[in-house]
Amino acid sequence: MKVECVRKRIFRNREEAKRIIFAWIETRYNRTRRHSTLDYLSLFEYERRDREIFNNVY
């Protein structure tokens, strides 16, 4: 995150930093980064698969 999001810019204030970092996490990190503990799926893909399994069971 530091290299991809934080080091590339200078934030005007803490609120701007929070807003930009939150947006980066929600749009880039959670949707694209693969996690070994989630069978090498992104968090977004894992949650989608989990919802599909849950909906098929109930």
C-alpha cells in the first residue's frame, strides 16, 4: 500500500489521506490482491463465491 498509494502523493490533511486510502483499499486492494488464506482469490472474489454457495444451500 505504501508504494502503490501513499508514497506517490502528498496529502493536504488527514481527512484527505483517509478518503484516498479507503478508496484505494476498496477499489484496488480488495478486488485484485490475491490472498493465500482465501485459496488465492481476491477478497472480492472470495466473498462473491461465498454468497453463491450460501444462496445455493438455502
